[in-house]
Amino acid sequence: MHTKEYRPTLAQLRTFVTVAENKHFGAAAQKLQISQPSLSQALVALEQGLGLQLIERSTRKVIVTAAGERLLPYAKATLDAAEAFLANSRGATGTLTGPLAIGIIPTIAPYILPELLVSIRENYPELEPRIVEEQTNHLVQKLRDGQLDMAILALPTDTPGLTEEPLYRERFDVVVPDDHPFAGRTDLALGDLEDLDLLLLDDGHCLRDQIIDLCRRAQVSPTNATNSVTRASSLTTVMQLIIGKLGATLIPESAIETEANRPGLSVATFSPDVSADRQIGIVYRNSTARADDFRAFGNLVTDAYESALQRSRSAMPAVQSPQTSDADD
């Protein structure tokens, strides 16, 4: 029976959210660093106070009830608000303080993190960043479940319950073996992708999907790339495959200095009037009370990207071979 005077504690709400996210009492107890009996007692107290069953327990699995699913977003929003309250109370010089769990996709993280982490230390010394690098679908799920505070992703994700804030657009460049006819060209059209044996990252990487979408937009068949037996889980491995003359690929411009500045590789760019890029932004839950904090953090992300971009552009002469002219024939 519901008790009118009952008010759930943050600990009880956190217990409910953690059990609902993990679907396992043992894993939830370990995550909260409490014993299973204590966890069960907190959940029972919450359910009795509300007069509702939130979690179905059985020997085989844990199920969130319909009432639990309906109330779960409100529980998460309450915990978010409490975290924002604490964060805002800690720092007199800024609100970005304390732990912040940040998700970043693998085609962004290695290139902006050096500058981003330095910038965090300089601008928000009391902030404790926790970095999680995973594919987009995993980061989105962790974000919805409350395991991440925010994520840096390619947009759009079109995920209900999440807010997307665009930060910058980043163009794609083409990486080829240094003896390829495209090496050093700066006038590629999208149709030129037809002449490349494209190497793609494994399924689940958004960069793979972005390249396939680009091919389709240019009415170029990506069949060879999507059906290829040769696959890689990192851009570093893709670069080694290109050095071995197994194909070519597209990479974000901020990755040029780190990935393509190697012997045996050259870069070609699209004509300035060709649209071949991606939108990068930050994503966070609609329920959060820290939207202003995350926007401020987004400014640091943009600055870090600009630094990575400058490094890549400085490295471009080293990774672009001279274009062949008619006078050389």
C-alpha cells in the first residue's frame, strides 16, 4: 500500500536504477559496493513505500515491471539532478567539478584527447574525467542507462530521450598507397570512389556507415567494400593494409597526422565544392540538469579538435605526393 508520507531516498532510487540497468542483483550490488542483502532491503523499502512492484525476481532472471519501466526515467532524472546539485555546490570558479563519465567513439578519441585532457586540467582542475571509448551503439545504450554522463559522437543518433548538440563538421580525406594515381590529388569527386578498393572498419563503427552512405549518395556501389573478407577494428590496422597495397580508405581529417603520416601512404582530398564530411557533437540525456555544463565542455572539445586539425594540416605536405602533370609525361 502506498504511504502518502513516504519519500524515497537517493540511495533507494540509485539501487532501483542500478538493478534495472544490470538486470542482476549480484552485479548491481558489486557496482554499488554494498552487500546483496543491503541492496535487496533498499529495493524492498522503495517498493513498499510506493506500494508498487518495480522489479520481478526469479531464480533465472531479473525483470523490470511495467510500473518500473514507467518510473525508471524519473528515478534517473532525480539522480541526475542530485549530481548537478552537488557539482554546482563544489566549485566557486565553475560547475564542471567532480567525476564526469565521457563516452567517445574510436575515430575521435585518439586525435582530440591529448589536447582535451590538457585543456580540462587547465580550465577545470577539479573535474575528474572518466573516458570510455566504444562504438556508437554501445555508448548510446550506456548513456540511456545512466552509465555515462555525456558522449562525443557523430550526429545524428536520432535516439529518443537524448539531446544532441552539434559542435563542428569534419571533412573526410582519402588515404591511398604512395604510388596510387590519386596520390596527392586535391580535386577528387565523389564519383572517383568507384575507382578505389575501399577498406572499411568492422560492423558497428559509425565511420564504416558514414563511408557507405557517402558512396550511396554518389551513386557508387560500396559492394566491394561491404563484402570484403579483409576487415579491421582500428584505423591503425587499416593504414597498415593500405601500405600493403590491399586498398584505400577515407578517414577524418583530424586523424591524418596520427594515422596517415607513415612511409608508404599518401593523401588525396576532395574538391572544395564537394560535400564529404560528418557532423560531430555532444549527446546527453534530456533529463539532465547539467546541460549548461555539457555545453561548456563542448567548447573544450571543439578547441581540441581545432588543435588536432592544425596538426594534420601541417602534416599534409609530408603525406601528399606531388600530382603528376602533363609536362612530366
